[in-house]
Amino acid sequence: MASAREEAAGHAGGLGLSRSERVALAGLAALLVFGPFAIYPIFLMNALCFALFAAAYNLMIGYVGLMSFGHAAFFGMGSYVGGWTARYWHLDPLLAIAMGGATGLLMGTAFGWLALRRQGQAIYFATITLALAQMVYFVCVRATGFTGGEDGLQQVPRGRLLGLLSLTSDRAMYVVVAAIFLAGFLAIVRVVHSPFGQVLVAIRENEPRAVSLGYQTRHYKLIATIISCTLSGVAGAMQAIVFGIASLENVHFSMSGEVVLMTLTGGMGTLLGPVVGGFLVTAMENYLAPLGNWVNVLQGIVFVACVLTFRRGIVGVLGARTGWRL
Amino acid sequence: MRPIPALIALGCLLAGSALAQPAPVKLGVLEDMAGPTSYLNGQGSVDAAQLAADDFGGKVIGRPIVVMSADHQQKPAVGAAIARRWIDEQGVDVLLDIPNSDIALAVDQVIAEKHRLAIFVGAVTDRISEQDCNPYAMQWGLDTYADSQTVRPLIKSGFDSFFFLTSDYVFGHTLEDAARSAIAAAGGKVLGSVTIPLETTDYSSFLVQAQASGAKVVALLISGGSRLVTAFKQAREFGLSDASHKVTSLHIYTEDVHTLGLPATQGLEAVVPFYWNRDAASRAFSERYKARFGHLPSELHAGVYSATLAYLKGVEKAGTTDAAKVRAAMAEITIDDVYAQHATLLANGRLIHDLYLVQVKTPAESKDPWDYFNLVATIPAAEAFRPLSQSLCPLVKH
Amino acid sequence: MILGVPPALLFSQVMLGLINGAFYALMSLGLAVIFGLLNIINFVHGALFMMGAMLAWLLASYVGLGYWWALFIAPAMVGVFALMLERLFVRRLHGVDPLYGLLLTFGLALVIEGVFRVKFGTQGMGYDIPPSLQGAFRLGFMVLPVYRAWVVAAAVLLCLLIWLAVEKTRLGSVLRAATENAALVQAFGINVPRLVTLIYALGGALAAFAGVLGAPITSVDPNMGQNIVIVAFAVVTIGGLGSIAGPIVMGFVVGLIEGLTKVFYPDASSVAIFVLMILVLLIRPAGLFGRAA
């Protein structure tokens, strides 16, 4: 874990970053800039959408210890609303993506409030969110006028940025996606390093103690849930705009499982972990696609292996070995 | 030789031979490889495209022909992403088959944007060549307009009231629309319909709803394959068909008849583009296919064979793989093969060809294994498909 | 007409609802008992349900053993399989946050379902109704297929037997005590880890039994357990923990409500269970049969 000196040095910076975190962020920024010259931009954009989704998810599971097993609902509905408003209301792509975020915000508020009603073990939160997300899935299957059902919401235009710049070219689209990803990611970093974030960690570590210190832990949990769901909606809407389609896979429970996998492999409770995990899982799905269903088997094996022997994830282990805070 | 220098030498050899060879013409066959319709298209369609490429001589305009394939897993977003990657990264020249109407429409959008050709065989929604038509899409197989003609003989024999169980996606909806207008035109009536989520595995609650409607015909507008088979079986369990009530689907594949058995399907009528036992030519082709791949070709496999052959002829005539030029050349060549007879490629991308009205044989009539259909009538190309004068495609000038 | 609906339709849908309820009851019963004892949300339950059905199909197509054999052999095999899962994987999570139990079993379900998809695709296999249960009772007001009547009867009987076993036998009382306080039971000289393994295996066998029951009336495919396990979670959430009767009763009730929705508002039928869950969470957050935390 991080040394005290680094902790102290860290909180002096603007975002409250330690030196190792700043180095890592610089590396990430370099990857964002030079990535598209070496890698298929569509793949990169897809990976960035998932990385943002996982980073948002991590805010809950990694920093408050709340496990949602229904995050597909926010990601998927974000992509439907973003896609729908871009296609039928001809919204500017940025506005459409913001609409996706607003959807996540509203749903996150409702679902979070509902799921936090059942007191006691954290496991209830997981099953209730799972069941609520399955309900959203069935609504999407049947609400064909809105979602297109099995056909998906097709012909979503990429549109023109601020009415000026056409995003039809992958390069232009990439710049927008990278910028939104970075903004979302920095927002999460900011939240984690704020006093609010410190309370979240306190709740994760010892909730009764946080309660006895006078914190309304349920409020903190709910706010963290809402932030996480909002950014998940943004990620979903962004993906719909990139691919021109929003479909049922995005609201299916296996998507909820996938985001858990990304966060788990990368490292829960680390800033960079979910980003690494997001890239890793997307790459696995993309480049191993010819293996068909073996990909799912492999994902399952990774899941089991991580849970049994590698609970800190890649970045978590790396951080522990090097003493860096990542 | 030590391994590493050997590998380098091998690499140089491969690179050298790659330089010597002209770039291949790439055909991408996008399939449902393991899902509910995979035994109607799937690997068999990839095989059919390979057979056509081999029959053509393995080369066109001096370049080798490469057949590639991928599994869209019945997901529109996956299918569209594969199409994009094939075109962007692999330089695939034409996409083939693309079964399941929902995926077809998603891919249709990609090829329109990328100006790359696609020939749809397994997707039957007529939107591909009507509302959503574009200069790069061609539709080779049956469509929902053609399928809906099956209602005419039913109504003639007194089965004139219908209830639909409609699969809740573009295939089911377009087929229901087409069937409704065909039924109205033939003087029948529709008593009701219910939409069924695609992933339904227990149809019983929908079947009892159909039963309660009192309709003489319960039409299962569920795409062929294991889903349709399950629905048929459950209809039998609830005793839906008797002397005055019939359960039918507007299209039935020989493969589904095979799974359900003749006692359960005898007397059903369907319009098909190809039946292996139709005539000497179709039998010869089917035996040849079977000798190589181990099973008879489905009507979709034959369709992919025909589409591949036509594409290659088009490339040869155009002398290039440029999409617009090949498309123009394909309208000029004569397309007449074991699948597409008396065929013409229309401006909206629809290939019209003769269709056949068939009826499932009784167990007594069936002589050989897989001998399942009686040929009732040949429907000439011009009547089988929607006439160009009624086309909704903006590319067609009225 | 009853409430503007033809009686045949109403009765048929109620009957179909009860049949679905039978599956929900069998599945959530196993889930609830495993959760009570191991504190694990057993996501792999759906995969075990699927394995039951697939084994029945495999036994019929490769070994030639019919339905009645499958009804005993498949649950036994899946029970042994679940026993191995518990010994090899689930046990290692003892003392770790129960959330990891959900993740582990989710991963196991991915592996199992993935392997079956690789081997058999997702096209769905047909499994015929055994000849002795074919046909239908024509009751005048509705048609009741014999097989579906058998499903309800078998499920009700089995649930009753399990309820009696838990309430009246020694093993049952040990189980109830261990659910309350495992450490105390251990102190009385009872081998709790062995009890845990046994219960996990029995829960798996129960899921497989439900799978075999379901095989003839649905298409048998590797994904068939995915939705039912989530519905069972909802049923457990609605019922709450702390009783054996809870999941059984709620399973049938939820099935019935789903059936009625199919009569009056078919489009909402698949959502009905979850709406019910939301209502319960609003009114009685601890669940209908549960005790407040």
C-alpha cells in the first residue's frame, strides 16, 4: 500500500493525486493520443466506453463496497435514450450523450433508493439490483416502439458536433469519445479524493463506525450510486452513438456480469484498475471472437480464478508490489 | 536448422509468396453458427459459398477467391460490428447470406454507409429491398411478400379465419403485415394476433389464447428452426388442430418437416424457392453437395450457392471488385442456375425468380428419406414477388 | 364469460401459471436453503437446472434411457457434480465477504453454460413427453395436457416432503439450528462442513429434478436456466428468509400472478414478478415471510 509520505504529497496536488497516480494518468493520456495510430479506432472507442462504464461501477463496488449486479440497466437504458434522442429528436451528439447520463441519474436514484431499503447484508443489494435490471430488460424486450426490441434501435446517426463538425469519420468520433472518457474519469478521480470520497471509504471499511461518527451512511451510499449510474448512462449513450445501434445485449444481465469482470480483473478500489480491466475484457471479446462460445468459458474461468486467488486484480497487485498508489 | 532462423526463413518465404500473389477477392459469409436457425444456414451456407467459389475455378479476374465466415450469435450489434471490422480491417468485398432479418437490417446500414455489396439470402424481411433499400444491397431468397401467398390455397379450401402468433421482431411484423393484406385480398379474416418475445421457449400461454379465439387457422409466424419446431409440438400437446382447425406456419423448411415428422406436418402448404427433389438438375446439385458435405442442401444453402456464383460472374464482367461497377454488371448478366430460374435482378436489389407451391406428403406418399414435398404449382417469377410498380424503394423511379 | 374473459382462457392461464410456479418453488426452495446455511447467493443454480434437462436429453439420445430413468439419474449426477463444486470452489470462500460467493458462482455458471453452448449450440433440443403422460384431459371448460398436470402434482408432492423432512426429522432440526448459528451447532459435535456439502448437493439435485421436469415442455438448451434463476432470486427476495414454507408458497403465488397477468395484460407478464418485488420492498422491506433485520 501507499507510503505515508506519498499520501501526504498526493493531497497537495490539484486533484489530490499522488505522484504515482500522476505518472499513471500521464501514461493514460499518452495512450489516448497515440492509440488510434496503432490500433483500430472502433475497437479503441468501444474499449473506452467500457472503461468508463467500469470506472463508474468501481466507484460503488471499490469505494463504498456496494455491489450492484444490475448495472447493465443504466448502461443499456443510457444507450437507448442517447440513441433515440439522437435519431428522433436529432439532438446534438453531446446532448444525446448527456441525455443518456440523465437517464442513468434518474434510474440510479430510483433503483438505489429502492435497493437500499432492505437493510442488513450487502448481498441483498446485489440480488435486488439484479432483479430490477431484469425487469428493465423485459420492458426493453416488449417496448418495441422505443427500443426496437430484438431488432435493436438502429440507424442512430453520429451527427455533427455542436452542429459543425461531422463525426462520420472514425478519427473525429474518436477525439470526442476520448475527451468524454477523460472528463468522466477525472470526475471519478475528483470524487474519490474529495472528503466525500473519504467518507465512502470509511463506510466500506467499517460501516457501524461511520454511523457512530454521525454519518448518514445511506445517503452517502445513495449519492455514490447516483454518480455511478449517471456515468454508466453516459458510457452507454456514447457507445450507441459510436456504433449507430443500441441493442438488448446492453441491458442483458450478462452485461452486468461483464462490468463486474472488468472491475475485478483490473482491480477493485484502484483508479486505473477498471480502465485496464475494460481494455482487457474488450480485447478478449474482440480478438478471441473467432473462438465463439469459448470466450464465455474463458471469462468464467477468469472470474473464478480472480475470486479465489487474485481478488486485488492486476492493478491492485501491481500497486502492492511497487508501493505505488494507482 | 535452429528454430529461430528457421522461423525467420519461413516468414520471408510466406511474405515472398504473399507478394507474388495478387490480393484475394474476399467473400464474407455472416452466419448464425450455433443458434436456432443454424441448421438451415450456418456452416452449410459457408460450405455452399466455398462450393460456388471452387466451381468457378477458385480465381476471378486473376485473383484467388477467399471465403471467410463469422458468427453473429443472433445479435444485431455483433453482426454490425463484424461487418464493420470486415470492411475496415480485412477489406471484404461482399457479404453473403446474413440470416435473421434484424441482423440483416443492421448490416444493411453498415454496407450502405461503407459502399460495399451484400447479398441477403437467409433474411426474409422485404424491408431490405423496399423501405430500407440501397444501391449496395441485393436480396436473393424468399421474402415476406412471397411467403404470404401461402394463405390463398388455405382460404380456398375453407380455412378462412386466422389468428397469428407473431415473433416480436422485424421478421414477424413484416410477415404479419404481408399476410394480413394477402388474407384481405383473398376474402379471409383475421381474428386476432399476439406478439411473442423471441426467446420464448414455452408457447403454451399464447397457444391457449389462440385456441380461445376460435380461429380456424393458427399461423405461427416464427422463423424456421428449433423455435418453430417447439411451437408446433406444443400446439399438438394442447390439441389445437383437428378436422376444422389447422396450425400452420407460412413457411416451412424440409429440415423442420424432418424434425417434426410427416404425421405431424402432412398436408401443410408452403411456397419454396428450392427443393432438392424438384427436378433432375436440383437432384444432381444436391447429391454433389451431399457427397462433399454430408447432408442435403437446405433452400438457403442453395441460395447462397447461387448468390456467390452470380457475384463472381459480376466481378468477371466488371473486371474489378468496385462495388458500384459489380452491381451494375450483375444486372446485365444472365442469372439462371439450380436455384434461381427465370431470374431478373431488379433496380431495388430484389432478385425475382420462379417459386414453387409445395405440399407436405403423407407418410404413405413419401418413398425415400427426405422425400417430403409434392410439387403443386410453379409460380412464375413475375407473380411470385412484389411487382416493381408497387415498390416502396426510393431507387425505383415510377 | 368471467370478468370479460372466456372461462377456458382464464382457467388455462391459471393452470399454466401454477405450472410455472412449480418450477419457481423448486428453484427458490433450493436457493433459500443454501443461502440460509452457506450465506451464498448460488448463481450456479440456473446452470444446474439446465444440466438436469440436458442430461435427460443426453440420456435419451445417447444411452437410450427414457424419462423415468432420467428423473432419478440426472438429479443424482448433478447432485454429485454440485458436491464437487462445493468441495473444490465454494468451500474456499469460507470467511470471505459473501459478495464473492455470488461472483464465484456467477463465474462457474458462465463456464458450465459456455461449455454446453460450445458442445451443443443454442438451437435447442426437443425432448419428447413420455408416452405414458401424453395426451390431454378435455375437461369441458379447458384442455389440461396430462404431462402438465403431472408436473404440478410432482412438484407439490416433493415440496411437501421436503417441508416435512425439515420440520420433523433430526437432520431437519440440525439444519435449522445450523442456519441460526453454525458455530454453536459445531460446538455440539455436529460436522457442519459435511452438512453444508450435503445441503449444497441436495439443492443442486433439486434444481436438476426441476430441469428434467421442464425438459419435455420447453426447448432444452444451454441458456434455459438463466432467467429462471433470476426469477427465483426475486421470489426469495419477496418471500424473505427464515422459513421453508416462504419460498414454496411464494413460488406458486408468483406463478399464479404471472398467469393472471397473461389474461388481463399479456405484455406485462414477464415484468409482473419484479413489480411484485418492488411492492413488497416498499411495504415490507424484510420480505413477506422474513423477520426484520
